[in-house]
Amino acid sequence: MSHSVIQNAFQALASGDPDRISEVLAEDAEWLSPPGNATAVALGVTHHMVGRDAIARFFAEEFPRLFARDVALSFHGTHTDGERATVEATLTATLAGGGPYSNDYCFVLELRGGRVHRVREYVDTARGHRMIFGDGSR
């Protein structure tokens, strides 16, 4: 897996275009994030998305309802090993309620046939809850 494949996948996810997002995902793709994470709770969605259509719909329709503007993903490092990559990044945004969001993530991506087959997302869930539901402290 090359760094350009990783960047292309994240650029597609950030595009908000469901067709472009679908192009980088395997049909049976899965996205697993921590159970009870603030994003899933705030949006009333599952922490384990299954299928290209569900993931594309989330990033095109649900994600922007919470992360309203100024969304940016800053990469700190990537490591690739065959069909697997680990990405360290910080997501920043302005939340729908106007507050700031900034949290560090680690994504483990698995590819199959040149498309993203599985993503395991790791994030500081307590920090996310404070920013989305609490006083905004970091």
C-alpha cells in the first residue's frame, strides 16, 4: 500500500461526495470505531458501519451534521506494510454548535483489491465526549 493510496482514500472521505467515497471502498467494507464514541452517540449512528453504501452515506450526510465547518485532518505519520497501513492524525473542526473540536486518531486500514476493506479507528473517546457534550475543555 502506497502513501498516495492512503491520501487518496482520506481525500475521498473528506470530499463529501458519496460516489467518490464509494470508489475507494470495497463493497463489503467495514469501519469500526470505539463503542459509545461521541460522534456515534451525537449522531445516533452505529460505531460499526458495514458496507460501502453505509460508510459513504455517513461521510456524505451524517458527518457534516456534527462537524459543520473548518474540517481538517493533519497527518503525523503513516506506516505501510503490504495491504495494511497505520495512520496517525489530528482531526480539527468547528462543531455544529459552534465549539471547537480537536482530537488525535490512529487509523488502521486494510486494503483488498486496491480498495479499503476495513478501517479500525482509535481515538480518545473521553476527550471527544468533553468537546461534543461537555464544556469544550481539552
